[in-house]
Amino acid sequence: MLLWIILLIVLWEIFASVVTQTKRTPENVMPHLSGVIDSIFSDKRINGSQTAFEMIIENAGATLSRAGIGYLIGIALGFVLALLMSLSGVIEKIAFPYLMLIQLIPILGMAPIINAITGDIAVSRIVIAAILTFYPVATNTIAGFKAVEPAKHELMYSYAASKFQIYTKTMIPFCIPYLFTGLKISAPMAITASILVDTLQGGIGLGCLLSQSLKGAMTRYVFWDIVFFSAFIGILSFYLMSVIENLLCRYKRAGGSGKKG
Amino acid sequence: MRGLKKGSLSQQRDKIESIVYPVLFGVLIMILWQTGVLHKMLNTDDYILPYPDKIVGIISDNSDMIMVNVWASVEVALCGLFLGSLIGYIIAIAATSFPTYGTGGLTIVSAFNAVPIVALAPVIINWTKDVSSVAEERSMVAKILVVTVTSMASMSVNAYRGLTELPPFSDDLMKTYAAGRLTEFVKLRLPNSVPYIFTALRVSVPGSVIGALVSEYFAEYIVGVGRQIRENILIAQYATAWAYIIVACMIGIMLYAMLMIAEAVFLRKRR
Amino acid sequence: MKQMKKVLIIALALAMATAVVSGCASDSGYEESKGASASDTASKSSEEDMSNGDRIIAAAKEGKVGNWGLGNEYEILALLTKYEQEPKYLAQSFDMDGFDDDSIVLASAMTYNELGLVKNSYEGGYDYGDSVGIIDMNDEGVAMLEDNLFCTKEFAKKNPNTVKAFVYASMKGWKYACENPEEAAQIVYEAGSSVSSDHQAYMASEVKKLVETDTKGETVTEYGNMDEEAMQQTLDLAKKYISLDDKTAADKLQTLTLDDIRDTSFLAAGKNFDTPEKKDVSIQLKWLPQCQFMGYYVAKAKGYYEEVGLNVDIISGGGDIGETTAVNNGTVDFGVTWVSNLISADAGGMNLVEVAQVFQRSGLVLVYKK
């Protein structure tokens, strides 16, 4: 792991040196990492009042909170839908192809409609983050329900357990590892989606900042800061989910499918 | 679960149902859409969400131009998907062969997925500036690279699982046959990974289409379904934008259907 | 551990090898470009007296005319057609790197923004100074009017006094900004713009020219004036060069008249208006917060909006969902857009109306290296 990071850094720096020698504006193509780190911690004011660091923190707060809320809504929706689909064959058959389809609609197309429905930029950003994250949660949870060992299922039937009991006692606990697979996939996705939606319209948010920097409104280093920052946060969110999973599953190793992600 | 002891007759019924129900639902939505009920439900107007007949009309009026854009996007998506999957698989093989360092590499590759594609696309387009002096060519390379990067992660992670999560005792069995590493690889690990390849593709096929569309937003040479969507939304031509959105969905559905067919053919042979 | 070291050494060696190879490659590339520039200077004397037409034709033949597209391209298309060239252009990114590395020979630039970056040496600038020349759309007779102020017809009908008050206060802001461009630049900077203050000052001085001079180079005294002739030229060019795939929209475009897209009554009302019907209003800019929109920032900072009883929220633009959409679906009340974009939006089925024309001439130029 460490080795790979070192290798990547070395490669990056080599190319950055080449770029610095051949291009007039190396920071637009590939800046030295030292420059990027410098730009984060420099005291220079980017706009009237903030340094790059303060600006990124403020905008990241907005983006991440929207991503977080959207993520939670997405989880709830995905889980409920998966539950419904597993309860009713008709719903499953109807919903499955459309679940797929929603993923294929470019966000740029959805955004104006959702914007018109909600009438508020911030709310529509949350809604879109939710839409984009609930698919992995739903599909993985369904996979979990489907994978409940039939033997277990039949055992419960032979105990004359009610449907409610079957779900609460065997199926939901069993599908938790699967749910987490979905959660781990969708956590970085929620953040990416939130940033992507930011770029569609002005206001506050990492994506707004990113596109402004790309459009030359401020130094290009802000763009690079955000690229690295978002990658870092994305990975962090993945590990956060793994940690939560480990905490939850420590006292019930029952699932035991041993996903490594 | 329900289909545990199903006869072939009910299985067939199941199959028909899983086609008929969604189609019926789709028809219902279409009716609601065309009659304007959907607009009332969504609190929007026929401007932001034009009626289906208008969208279809635009598609048929401009079919020549649309096909040009479609081919450009499909080419990018498929080339990128192929390259990305290939590289992803190679990484997975490397990770299986040298687990000490390889797994770290896997993590790095999946980290690429955490970089938003809107940030990735302009960066890659800048990096590929010197590839060719013809804008059309260098834009093509850039777009393909964007899709490559986005489809790499899912393949490498899934293929790695396919190569390592072997059926119980199969590994030991191979050892008792005194099979070499290469034989073990070809006879056991490679076939074992095939279903996982398809799992990966199920994620990366839709992903590659979206990747192609987004990369077109930023590319220098102006062509592609994604570019048309962006351009028409910006100049507020929603009917046309929707026509291209529908076309984009169609591309996704077609590619996914092809994948499903391929999967059915490949996996049946193995049973 | 030992193995780890080995791999590290191999990796480093590999990296160094790549560096050497790529270094050589870049060296030879450098040589080449040097050679090219040498031959450039040799042929320069003959190119010196190249006319604008020759430049446009030469660049178009090479396919190296650049524009951002996305609704900003119509003047370029008109210009290419004027010189009988195929109306095609390269998508230019929002920096001027393409111009700098010669992948674009004739690059689009706004006088107040990109042109300043190309010429000047402050942060983000390319420092070309006077070694670049420009082709001005106004001189070429293909000028289309840009930044205006608009809202929906429905909003204007329902809130006539709000619109009058907003137009009045905004124009007052523009007047003050044009009279005191340096102070205006400072105000915009303090309002949270991240454009460097040097560039901001440059932008203010250039925007002042666009606001106070018309397409023929004559001085305009009335801020926001909707000049019949320039508007008509914009509409005529729009009808010719905006191509819409939607047949109904394309047909409607051809039937549009000036009366469909602008209403002079709100500007003409001047100070004569009653209490605004809607007090909290918002305006969506066409682009990022910068001096291009200094009038509104000044009006807010100087309290002109408050004076007329309005509480104004300024929302920056620059995203992929246009200002026309934002105004049309009611997320914001007013918007700043280019006249051509308003025309295509109305053709597509929106009901937008221009209530003031801030920029009196086209700010778009094609920049080339002399």
C-alpha cells in the first residue's frame, strides 16, 4: 500500500517536472504536489475574505452535509424498496428494470426537473444525491435477501414463524453484510454525486468552487486541492463504512460471508 | 426463494411476468406522461418535461445527426470499457500473483473511483493535449481514457474476488495433483473468475456510458450525445435535450441487453 | 522486508528511466518547437499585413478557430459564414491554454476577461502584451448584444412595480460603477468574488466601455438602453445562426419579433413606480461573480435596492443549468443572459422578456498571435 503510494507520487512528480519544463502554465496540466500542498496552507486570500483552506472547508461542509442527508435518504429508500421487492414478486418484477434505467439517465437531464419540482437548489441537490446512491443499496440488499439460505428459511417456516418474524429474525440480520457492501460502494458515490450536482448551478459547494476554478475565476490550485480532497474524503467514507460494519458485526459474526470489498 | 421447487411451467410463467409487468408499468407511465397527469404530479410543465410524442418527433426528424452522435459515444464507451476492463483484470491477476503488494494496488485503483468524474475529465483532456495535432483524434483518446479509468476499478475488485474466492478444497485438490501455478491459474482461477467478470461488467457498462457522456462535455472536438444534451440544456432546448437523453438511455439499455445475452451464452456453457 | 526494498529499488530505477526517456522526448519536442518558431519569424514579415479576412480563412481551413460553444458561438458562426467558411469551431476550454500552445490559432475571448488574461502579466495571465491582435465582432458587422436583464413575462405582469424598481436601482448601480470603476472592482471583490483584484480592476474598465459605447463606437448616455437597430441585428443573426433540432422551436424562432423579446416600458418608467409587489427578489448572473456584473453588486452595496424597497439576493452562475431555466422555473426572479440565449429560450417555449440591455456592444473578439 505504502509502496504504491510512493510509486504514484514518484511518477506524478516526474511527469510534473516534465510538464513544468515544457508548458507555460504547468498548474493547469499537472502541478508539483508541493505546490498543491502549499496552496492549501498558504495565507493568501483567494477571494475578499478567505484563504484556500477556509474556502474549501466552508464549501466542503455544504457539499458533505448535502451528500450525507442524501445518502441517508438513499439508504432508507433503497432498503425499503428492497424489502418491498422481496415481499412482493410483482413489485420486484416491475421495479428491477426501472432501477437500472434511473442510473442511465444523465444527471444533467434530471436536475432541471428536480429543480422545478423542489423549487430550491439545495434541496434538489440532496434529492439527486439520494437518487444516485439508492441503487447500490437496493440491489445489494436484494442480493442479501435472496441469499438467505433456504434451509434457514424453511426452518423458520417449520417453527410456524410469521412473515414479520422471518424478516426480523433471519432475513434482515442476514442481509446486513450485503447491505454494507452496498453502503460501501455508495458512500463515495454520494459524495461524487453531490460534487457533480454542485457544478450544475452556482451557489455554495465544492463542485461550484471546482468549476469556478476550472473556469479561471481563481487560481487553478484550488481545483487541484478539491480533486485531492474529494478523493481523500471518498476513500475515508469507504473506510468509515467498513469501521461501522466491523463494530456492528463484531458481536454477530453469523453472516460470515467475509466480504473484503 | 419462492422459486425453489418450481416446475418448468411456472418458471416460464415467471419469465413472461417479469417482462409483461414492467412493460405494463412503462405503458402506464407513458399514458400519464402524455396526458399531462405526470406533469401535475411532478409539479412541472410540458416545457421542462416535454410530451413523449414531441420527443419521438424530434428523434425521427433528426435521425441522421443523432446517429452520428450515437456512434461517437458508443465508440468511446466500448473502447474505454474494453481497455479499462482489460487493465482492471491484469491488475487483479497481478494482485493474485503477488498478494503482498498487489492488494495495495487494488485499493489505489478503487481510490480512483472516489475522484469525481467531472474533475477527472478536464484533467485527462489537458494531459492528452500533445497526443495528436488533430483535435478529433486527441479528443477521442482523452474520452476513451476517462472511460478506461472509470471502468477499471469495478473490474479489478471483482476479478480479484473471482480469482481468489475459490470453491472449498479446490485449491488443495489442485495441489494434490501437483499442478504448477500456471496450471492452477488456467484450470482453476481463470474459469472461476468468469461470473465475477460479468458482475463487474454489470456495474461498468452503465458506468461507461455515463463516463462517455460526461467526457464529451469537456472534449475539444464537438460531437457525441453527451455534448448535445449539455448544449441543448444550456440554450434551454429541453425537447431536444430530452430526445438525446432518451437516446442515451437507449444506448445504455442496448449495451446492457448485449451484456445479458453474452452472460447467458457464456455461463450456460459452463454448466 | 528485503523483498520490499528490492521492489522499491526497481521502482525507483524504473521511474528514473522514464524520467530520462521522457526528458529526452521533451527535449526533442522543445527543439522542434524552437525550429517552428524560427520559421515563424522568417515568414512573419509577409504575414504582418494579413487582413482579418485572410486570418479567418487561414485558421478556418486548418480547423483552428475556437469558441466555448454552449450558446456563445453564434457570432463566430456568422463571421465564418461571412468569409464563406464552414461554420465549425473547436470547443475551447475556459482557460487560454489552447491559444497559448497553438492548438487554437484564432481563439474566442471576451474583451473584459480572457483578453485581459492573454495580454496581462498578473496572476493567471499569459503576458502576451501587444504581441497579440484582435478581430472585433462590432467592426466585422456580426455583433450580437450580450448581457441584458430579464424576467418572465408572467412575473413582469404580476409585479410591474418590482420590475420597475429593480431596473431603476440596477441602472443606478451601473451608472455609479461606470463612473467609479476602481471602487466598483473593490466592491465586487469584497462581495466574495475570487477573481484577483488586478484582473477585477481591468475587467471593470473594459466592462465600462461595453456599457457606454454602442456597436458603432458612439457613446451611449442612457444606461440599459435597448437600441432598436442593434437589437434587430441581434435578432436577425440569431434567426440565421441558431440552429434548433426541434422543428416547432425552429419555426417559432423565425416568427419572433423584437416585441416578443423585449419590453421598454419598465426602463422608460424611470423613477415612477409604486411600492414593489414582491420585496424579496433574487437575480441569477450569467457567469461567476466578477466585474462583468458590477452594476448589481454596486447597487446592493450602495443600498440602491434598499432605497426602492427591495431585498436582493445575487446568485452567481456558470453552471450547466442556464440562467434562462432558473428564471423560467421560478428558482430566481431576474436573470442576466445574452440576448441570443433569451431568443433561443423563447423559441423553445419559454416566456422571457428583456427589461434592460446593459451591454451596448459585443464584447466578443477573436484573438491571434501577431
